[in-house]
Amino acid sequence: MTLYDYVWEEQHGTYKVVQNDKYGYFDTEGKQIVPFMYDWASCFTPIKLYGKNFIGAYVIKGDSKTIIDINNQNIITPLHKDFMYYIIDDKLWMQ
């Protein structure tokens, strides 16, 4: 029996982990920094918004889409539910 469904490689001091179809994050010391609460999540990546640099992840929970920091605090919210968002080369793109 496995404890987690999937664990991604470490990125920016965090691991993206799936358990029971919910996404959460751990730090490199094994401490859970974001609970298993998201329906989908990107890995953490550098993002530049409003002239500031962040380490953020794009997450989805139900119809809510947002970008969080490693403390699970919203950087941007809400994002429009009918658009897809991508973080490419530290920039937020929408389709």
C-alpha cells in the first residue's frame, strides 16, 4: 500500500503530491506546507506579477482558480473560471 498516489520531483524547495485525487505540497524536510485540498495544481515556479517576484503555483478547487504562494496564501484570486491559465517563463498566460 502506498501513502501517496504520486510525488513530483522537487522544484523550488517543494514537492507536489497527490493523495486520493487531491493535490498538496511538502517542503524538502517532509513537512506538509499545503494540505491536500486542490483538484489540480501546477508545481511551484517563479512568477513575476505587479513588478514583484513570487514563487507561486496555479491551483484549482471546484470552480475556483487562483495562484498561491508556498504558504498557501493567494497571490491572485479569483481567476476567470472559463479560461485556462499557464505559467511559462515566469509569466502568467491565459487562453
